[in-house]
Amino acid sequence: MGWSLPVTEFLSPQEQASYAGLREEVLDIALREGSRSALRRQLHGMGVDRNDREDDADPPASTREQSRQTGFLLTREARTIESYRVNREALRAQAGKLIPAFGVSSRSYYPAQCAIGLAAALNQTPAEFPGGHTGYVLRPRAFAEVLSDTLRVSPPAPDTWGPVLFGNERVVEKFAR
């Protein structure tokens, strides 16, 4: 099992306050200007830089369907997601199956800080991937190389492989079963 959300409870109190301010700002923009503007602000607040990419990697195009989904996420789903709390005891029991990771270009932004906080809670060193929060899209070759090396060094037990997460993004659904 993996998360597809930032685990904000692993942020420091100051980082949590900063994240809460960002969320309120994004929701306000969504209501005033619409989901596209809100998404731009959210991505900026996550450290997404569309120019931090390999030369031949084009950022994905935005579509109307993505805008509709973003609107639902920003106005309804986000508050439900944020109310989730981690069972830390259960998490620690599964620590050997987890590899917290983040993109080095977005280290100072909240998704990376969540991964760093998660790693600290598990007494691990987080894996550092090239690029920022969307390095798997904008730096696919470098990302794949680091992912391969990371799994070679500290692979989960083969019978327990499942989703691998980069910060808060689902990267690889299943390696093996």
C-alpha cells in the first residue's frame, strides 16, 4: 500500500502552518478564479518547475478533463484527504517495505518535506531523485536510473512489492507478484 497524498502530519509545526496557508490560498483562488489558476498556484507551492527537465522531455499538456478533476480535488477531495491520519505504529511495522523519496529540486517544498519527515519517523534516509516533484515526468531517464539503483540497494521483499511512491505521486504500480 502507498499514499497518493502528502503526509502533512510529518511536517514541523511551522511547515504545517505554511502548508495550511497555501491550501487556504489555493482554495480561495479556486473559488475566485477557477481551478486552472488554483492548480498553477498549487503546483508552484509544490516546487513544480516545468523548465527543470531533460532536453527532450515535454511537460504534459493540460486538458479540460484535467481541469474538471482538479476542480473537484481542490474544492472537495482535498479536505477529506487532509483529515487522514497515519497509524504510526502500523507504519513502523512496515518500515522495511517503504522507501521515502523526494525530488532534489523541490527539497524545500512541502511534498519533499513530508517525505523527509516520514523517513525520519522510520529512522531512514530518504532517497533523493533528480528533478523536482514531477521528476518522473520531466526527467524520466535520470529518474528511472535512480529508481533502479534505489530498488537494487534497498528493495522491499519480493512477496510484498506494491506501489512505489515519489513524494506523493504513484510512480510504479506493481513490480512483481
